[in-house]
Amino acid sequence: MEHRDPVGTTVSEPFATRLRRGERLIGSFVTLSAPEVSEAMSAAGLDWLIIDCEHAPLDPMLAQRLLQAARVPGVLRVPDSQEATLKRALDTGAAGVLVPMVNTAQQARAIVSFCKYPPLGTRGVGFARAQGYGFDFQEYVANANESTAVIVQVEHITAVENIESIIAVPGVDAVFVGPYDLSGSMGRLGQVDHIDVLAAIEGVRLACEAAGKPLGIYVGAAAAAGPYLEKGFTLLAVGIDVMLLGQAARQIAQALK
């Protein structure tokens, strides 16, 4: 049976299903507002895109435009975990949300509630792109709780300390490690390869492995992804659009000058 994830691209299974199953999913961050960027990056063979509404100057409407152009599922990294923020993000038709700085189980429970329709949560009812502007409302609300991915970011040492209780929250589909902010919270900003930072990441990995929880991480380049894939990380975000563009341009300049 074909499925739209949740609107737009036709796929065999929802992104959330593939994520929970532990399928290897390789993606990248989109920060530039031109729809051609997400269109080209998704055409390159990536499995998913992360539309970055936390650090990039993207409002919900711009994020929706990027989702509309993409040929693969798009997840919105939201700027915060507030109810209104999550509601608007999901109503754009995103395949899920990536929520920053989730440090406690209490936060995780609130996030899940805001992302799920009753009776599983308190998500408000809207008639936007996700619901086919009303035309697909019944079908969407019948499947949204199951087909929408809720991914929490572990990017603070407090979250590492609370990882077992965070991943025990029903409805948390995956954990995504943010190594740079994590290193900063440990007093080693940018030192993502420091032994203490790596030990913290390993603690998260072991907890997720024991709980059968899918785990992801950001890396700057494909060459850095190998060790994490070998350790069982299945949700990879490799690079950022503007950095990939700049690196490619630099390689041309260095090769030809």
C-alpha cells in the first residue's frame, strides 16, 4: 500500500516506521530558504532532510516551501518545545519533528503530548497542508499519531544523565545526539572528539541499545560517519547545505588556482 509521508512524496512506508525499525537513514541539514536547495539535495539520493528552523532564519512558511520541493521525507528541527511551535511545525506536513535541548523525561512527555492527537495527546486540530487543507482530514488524523516521528535531541550533559528516563517515555521514537552543544555543556565547546565528550555519547549509545531505541547523530562529513554506523547509529545527518556548497567551491578554487 502506498503512503504519502505525510503529504507529497509517495513512499511504501512512512518515515516514522522506517525510523522505528532501525533502518539506516542518511540525511543532511537544510538552512537555505530556496526550495531548489531541498529539491536538489533530495534528488541526490538522501533518505531524509532536516529543515533547520532552530538556527536558520526559516519561519514555518519558508519551511513548508522547502518541504513542498523535497522528494524525500522532511523533518523540521523546531526552535523550541512549546506547544504552538510543534503544532505549526506538524501542520506544514513534516514527517516529524526534531526537538532541541530535551533534558528531562518531563520535557519529553510534554513534547509527545503536543505532537499526538487525542486520546494519546493534546495536539490541536488544524486544516493546513498536513491535512490536505481539509480534503484529507479524516485520513490524516486517523494515521498521524503513528506516522509522525518524534525525535528528541540529546545535546546537554543533563540529558546524558537522564537518558534512561527520557527514552522510556512512550512516543519518543528516536534520540539524536548534538555533539557540539553537548561538548559546550561539558566546558569543551567544539571539542567533539575529546575523550569526555565521546564517553558521554557512548553512554547514550549504550542506553539506547539496551532499550532498543533508534539513535542518530550529526557529523560534518561522510568520512566521520563510519565509526557511528559501526556502533549501531542508524539516523545520520551529514553536513549542512551551506557548508557543503562552500566546501565544493573551495575544492574547485584550490584545484584550479
